[in-house]
Amino acid sequence: MTLTVSNLHTHFFTRAGVVKAVDGVDFQIAPGEILGLVGESGSGKSITGFSIMGLIDDPGRIVSGSIRLKGEELVGASEDAMRTVRGNRIAMIFQDPMMTLNPVLRVDTQMVEAIRAHEKISKRDALARCRDALGMVGIPAPEERLRAYPHQLSGGMRQRVAIAIAFLNEPDLIIADEPTTALDVTIQSQIIHEAQSLCKRTGTALVWITHDLAVVAGIADRIAVMYAGRIVETGDIDAVIDTALHPYTVGLLGSVPTSNRRGERLTQIPGMPPNVMNLPKGCAFGERCPRRSSECDAEPLITEPRPAQAVRCFHPHGQGGKL
Amino acid sequence: MTTPILETRNATKRFSRTLDFAAKLAQRLGANVSDETVHAVDGVDLQIMPGEVVGLVGESGCGKSTLGRMVAGILPPTEGSIVFNGVDIAAMDAKAARKAALEIQMIFQDPFASLNPRMRVDQIIGEAPLFHGIVSRAELSDYVDDIMRRTGLDPSLKRRYPHQFSGGQRQRIGIARALAVKPRFLVCDEAIAALDVSIQAQIINLFVDLREELDLTYLFISHDLSVVEHISDRVVIMYLGRVVESAPIADIFDAPNHPYTVALLNEAPRLDQRNRNFQPVKGEIPSPLDPPPGCHFHPRCPHAHARCSAERPVLREVAPGRLSACHLND
Ligand SMILES: Nc1ncnc2c1ncn2[C@@H]1O[C@H](COP(=O)(O)OP(=O)(O)OP(=O)(O)O)[C@@H](O)[C@H]1O
Ligand SMILES: Nc1ncnc2c1ncn2[C@@H]1O[C@H](COP(=O)(O)OP(=O)(O)O)[C@@H](O)[C@H]1O
Ligand code: SF4
Ligand code: SF4
Ligand SMILES: [Mg+2]
Ligand SMILES: [Mg+2]
């Protein structure tokens, strides 16, 4: 396994109370695999990503759990150790590429710096590698773009440069947090295409965080669905989309317009996601769930009703119930 | 034949950025700067029939919002005209213009920015109908309750302020405010884009219900093809300020005509297409400051030929009810 996250809890201790942003997350990802992490806003996707990167700041803290990268524990590692891990073994891509790029430095300066921070290599060789990396993410005339400043590039180009930087050191793992959400359809599909082929080529594992189920369907091998700080369902992409087990996943899928339901009413999940500062007792989805019973006042544990598909629910679909 | 409820004739909007003093000086000294003109919308002819839902799709900056604002009468066209119920809006007398302004309402993407934070919900919804005499002061409270119920809001919350509502509820408030003046035509500009998936479904269903209950006509602007496919009767595709294709919804999804439409449909992510091998169209969307000559799409088009960079393809009927602007149809 490239990464094994077990029972991760990341909380924010604010004046208004404890925000349990991540509250018991487990997942694994194998080399070259693409995992789609989906959920609505506030469900804890980004904080899961930041926890893995070791980028949780006050008032937040990883309160318990384990994050192992190729067997090596990252929770509790020193800041020095984490700095070596970041950019070299784990890289992150953000929705806004300017989180990665320095506006006052030329692209070549930043890229060469990113390589030389982790490796003894001549400037010339580093430059050659940067040029290849830009070519691989579909940037035309990479030689020229290397000499550009970020503001001279379009949004799509900047995101490509950020992706090229993430892949530069062929890290074990990349965490991409809504990397194409701000981009147009044709540019999004170019970037997904490039990320997909880079993962295949380098064996880098990729966590693709998004709220867009259709994007995940197109790119991911496996999917993990988050709700109120927990993963409520995970499995192979086909299994989860075709035969979802969790009532929340079923509701989400029903609310996406698709061509075979053109014009019909969409399924509505009633109500809104709960406030993670003040979660209801028992199952966090209980208040919105059509399958709820008195059993759901306790906390559901993870079960595996089907091979390679896990769910956190007392009454999952597809078990005597109708799908 | 029925008259369209709304028509744009050669609707054109140019925004120009004139040079400031320093730039003019630089120009006099021989620097290569000039006044910049954005052709945000470039000669659009559009006809919308009463009761129709027309989806307007295109990538960022192609002019959807600008066209929507011209249709809603918020932005005057630089050239061309907007015709409502057969009458040019620019030629209407004051009374007719006021009536048209009420009958066409616009709903925006960001529900929060478009609501006055210091007004209570009942004031936000009730202000315009009271002012325009659509409802008397005595009936106002019941009127507001009724509209709130219709849009899925609990009338007992009417004394609250916008910040006390969730994003989805704020969008409902925005819709309620628009409906309060009894419009016939709604321009919805990315009206669900800022909402979470499960909340989007609630609002899409609301638009569908309201259309049936109130006999509304929509111009539904969205960059999300699957949402447009779900809600519209007809779709209009724009690229860099121009309409490139217009067709009934089933036709365009089953057999797109314009190469740009084909690319958009291929690349839009869909639930039923798993782990796919993306075959993206090449290149970036060109700057509207300096659009390519001839067919705007030619630098990215896999079928481009000599004529495409020389001559603008006209939007014309290629099959009954279907319009496309591509030289391949000749
Ligand atoms: N007030 C303005 N001044 C100058 N340029 C403008 C103005 N409003 C719009 N534009 C330009 O006109 C073009 C069309 O803009 P418009 O907002 O209509 O696009 P859009 O299709 O709605 O894009 P999006 O999907 O990003 O909302 C863009 O290039 C934009 O930068
Ligand atoms: N610095 C912080 N202080 C307090 N709460 C936070 C902080 N960062 C995130 N949160 C909360 O943690 C929860 C999960 O956030 P996040 O992971 O960003 O969600 P998303 O799934 O949208 O990426 C949210 O309720 C958010 O408000
Ligand atoms: S545990 Fe109960 S309330 Fe929670 S999702 Fe399952 S059925 Fe619904
Ligand atoms: S006119 Fe030419 S460039 Fe434009 S879409 Fe048709 S074939 Fe392509
Ligand atoms: Mg996030
Ligand atoms: Mg817009």
C-alpha cells in the first residue's frame, strides 16, 4: 500500500466549540491507483488532505489515528521530517494553482528549486527535466513557458504548471484538492487526461478530491464518499455508482441529472448536512435518512456486505431492500 | 405562428477599455498599446417561444451572462435589439418599459450577494410587489407567505435576515423575490452553480415545478451540460460571443452538428462513463480581446480548412428546428 489512513481524527478547538472536521477516517491507496474522495462542502475532504500533508495549524490538531506512507508513520513525525516528505514523497495540488506558485518568480526558477530541494543535480539537468515535465502536461512551447511568470499564463496553464511541479520528483502520492473545479469543461478534460496518464506512467497514487461525482466516475478506480467527517461508503467505482449501499450515496447519485432520466424529477435529499460542531447522536445522516430506524441512534460501524465495498450503515441498500 | 415572447436581433455588446493618460503617452512615444475592445456578444439572433425553457451553454467568458443581462434589460446592447412580445424594448414608452421590466426577472449565481443583508426576508420578497401596486398593504403578509410556501420556504422564518439561512435557502429567497412581481420570463444565470449537489437537485426540481404552476418561460444559463439537458427544451451553445448551434435537447445530445458542440459533449464528465480515456480537444479558449478571424473555433477544430480562417460561418438552419454555424454544412 502506498498510503494507509486509519481511524484519523482531526479536530479544531475553536472558541465556539470543537469542530470535528475529520472524525474517524479510514482508507488505503495502492501504487498507481486513483481514489476519488467525494462529499459536499464541509464534509472534511480538504482537512483529510491537509492532515496527510502535515499541514494542520492551530487551533486544529490530529487528535488520534495513524497515517502510514509505505509503512512509515507520519502522525507525530517532526516538522523537519514532514518537510522532506512534502514535495518529495507527497505533493499537493490545490483548486487555486497560486497556492503552489510563487507570483514573483519565473516558472523555471520555481521548478528547478523544487527539484534541487530534494536532489543533488546540476542546474542544466534540472532544467531539462522541467522542460520535459511541462511537455508531459500538454504545455505547448515549454521552452518559452519556462521563462514566463505565473501571471502571464492562463488559469488552465497555471494549473498545468502546478501539476507538473507535483509530479516533478515522481512522488509516491499526490493529493489533488478540487484541481479542476475552477476550470472550463474542455480544459478540465485535458487536465484529467494528463493526470491519469502520468499516474499510470509513474506509479504515483492519486487522491482526487471533488464534490463532482461525474468527474470521479471518469477518473477514479475507487471512490470514498464522505459525510460529516467520516467515510460512509467506499469501493470500486463501478460497484459504488451502479449498486450504492449507503442511503446518502444513493441520494447523491439520484440528485445528479443524467441523460436516462431526462426531465424526470430528481431525487431530493431532504434537509441539509449537519453542523459538525453539533452532530446528532448516532448516525450523522439520520435526520435526512429515509431508512432510519431506532437502531440508528447508535453509531453504525463499517461492514462489508459485498466484496471490496464497505459501508457505514445499519440498513444498507441491496440487502433485501430495494435499490 | 405564435410570436416569440422574447427575441434578440443581432444583439451585440462591446466593452471598450480606453487608454489612461500614461498609456496614451506611451502610445505617442511609439509603444505598441491601443484601445482594447472586448466583443463580449457578437451579433446574436435568438428566439424564445412562450413556455419554452432554453438552456444557454458555453465556457467561461463566452458571453452568456452579458447576453442574459441584455435580455433582462439590465444592460443596453451596443448594437441590435431586444424584442419582448413583439416590441423593441428600446422603443417602448415609459409605462410599457416598466411593465416589461417586471415581467422579465433575473436570478443570479450568488444568492448572498444579491440579497440586501439589512432587510428581513418578508421585506426582501414584499418590497417590489407593494411598490408596484401588485398587492395592497393589507394583503401583503398573506401574499409573502404564499410565495414563500411555493418556493419551499417556511413562512414562520419570514422575519429573519439572509445571513440566517443556508445557501440553498438563500437561493430560494432570490427566486421568491423574483416571483413576487409575477414575471412571465426568468433569466437564470448559473442559478444553482454555487450550491451543493443535493441542494442543487432541490432547486432544479423547484424550477421545474414553478414552470408548470406559473406558466413561466426560462432562459437557463449554465456551464453544466447535464443540468441544462435535464431542464431545457432547447439548448443554445455559445463560443466566444457567438451562437454556434441551437437545437431541441434530444437532437443535440443524440447528434450534435457543430464540431465545438461535439467536443463539449465528449468532454463533459458523466456518471455513466467510467474510468474513461479522455480525448480532449486541443488548445485554450482564445482571448475575446483578439478572437481568431473567420470561425472563432478554427484554431482548435479538428475539421478546420482554409475557408474557416477566412470567412465567418453564418448560423443557419441545417434541419427543421436546428441551427448551426459551420462551413461543413455547405
Ligand atoms: N463590464 C465589463 N467590462 C469589460 N469587459 C467585460 C465586462 N463584462 C463582461 N466583460 C467581458 O465580456 C466577455 C463575456 O463575459 P460574460 O460575463 O458574459 O461571460 P460568461 O459567458 O457569463 O462567463 P462565465 O461562465 O465565466 O460566467 C468576457 O471576456 C468578459 O471579460
Ligand atoms: N481552521 C479551521 N478552524 C475551524 N474549523 C475549520 C477550519 N478549517 C476547516 N474547518 C471546518 O472543518 C470542516 C471540514 O472542512 P473541509 O475539510 O474544508 O471541508 P471540505 O469537505 O469542503 O473540503 C468544516 O466544517 C469546516 O468549517
Ligand atoms: S445508519 Fe440508519 S440513519 Fe444512518 S444511513 Fe444507515 S439507515 Fe440511515
Ligand atoms: S467552420 Fe471550420 S473551423 Fe469552424 S467549426 Fe466548422 S469546420 Fe471547424
Ligand atoms: Mg475543500
Ligand atoms: Mg457568467
